[in-house]
Amino acid sequence: MPKLYARRRLSVLATLTGLTASAALFSAPSASAALPTPVSAATARSYLSQLTVATENRTGYSRDLFPHWITISGSCNTRETVLKRDGTNVTTDSSCAATGGSWYSPYDGATWTAASDLDIDHLVPLAEAWDSGASKWTTAQRQAFANDLTRPQLIAVTDNVNQAKGDQDPATWLPSRSAYVCTYVRAWVQVKYHYDLSVDSAEKSALTNDLASC
């Protein structure tokens, strides 16, 4: 418990530092740019206008229906691949587990030096995907979605932040670091558009408002 408390206190301090230091806020470390660049705000607005608006349905959902952290190359799985992509000076052992490096979490502005402090966030959560169309997919399609390194769908972030986000959409959750909100919503719309997923009315309204200020 003391270790967890100390780590969270450091997270709060890192977040406050990111909010008060404008240079750090708007010029984040290069590692934060590792997420595949989302489409422009104009393209995202166009994509959003084409998404189907529908009520969500979570009946039958299980995370196990989305096979994730599959082998990508050699002994490296999806999580390990994203950690290497998103980190700075990352070192790994023979099994591809990260043994050193630093990671900047663009959601909250915190920097970590232990891979165990990072979660790999599915930007569009698996449960959200299920709710909005993935329930009709094959297992292979759900696996592709859960391990997508091509679209801006996977990103290494502070574990506490990812856990607080859970399966929420932009109507109820956005990154606390305001400088990243535009990137986040552009990525969200791009992923939903690529996979032909629907949005609910509150989600579309929130995305419309956020994209208007991008």
C-alpha cells in the first residue's frame, strides 16, 4: 500500500507540473507522438457526419471475445511493441519485456520509468466497440481491432488514468491534459469510421463540440 500511495502521489505531482509548465504542456516529449497521427479535424468532422447514430447494446459482451496482446514479431506481443514504440531509450530482455526506458503519458502529462506503471489503452475501448457494432464481427475481426497498430487505437498511458477511463466514450471522459483533447477525439472518430462503428447521440454531440474547437 505505501508503494502504491507514493506512486500515485508522484503521478499527481507530475500532472500538476505538466499543467503549470506551459513549455512542457505544448511541447511534449517526442515519445508522446508515437501514436499514429490521426486524421485532421476537418476530415474527422466529415467522418463524424457519416457515422450511424444508434443506441448502444452491451448484451453478451466479454473482453475474452477480443483476443489481444497477440505475437507481433519474434517474442514481442502487442503490449511490448507499443511500449517500445511509445517509449524513449527502451531496453528489453530476451523475452521482449521492457527492462528500462521512459514513457510520457499524453493523457495526464506524467512521465514514468517503469513499464509496470503503464497500461496500453484501447483508445476506443473494447466494450465500446462491442456496443457499437463489434458484436456482429467475427473473432478474427475483433482480434484485428484489439491489436491494431496502424490506426491511432493503441497508446501507452498512466495505468491509473486508463483504469479511470474504463469503457467511457468522450461524452463522459476526455484526457485531463487539455492540449491532447483534439488529438484524442480526432483519433476516436477515425477509428470508429474505419471500423464502421456507430455512435450514440450523447457521444456524437460531445465529439461535435470538441472537434469544433480543434
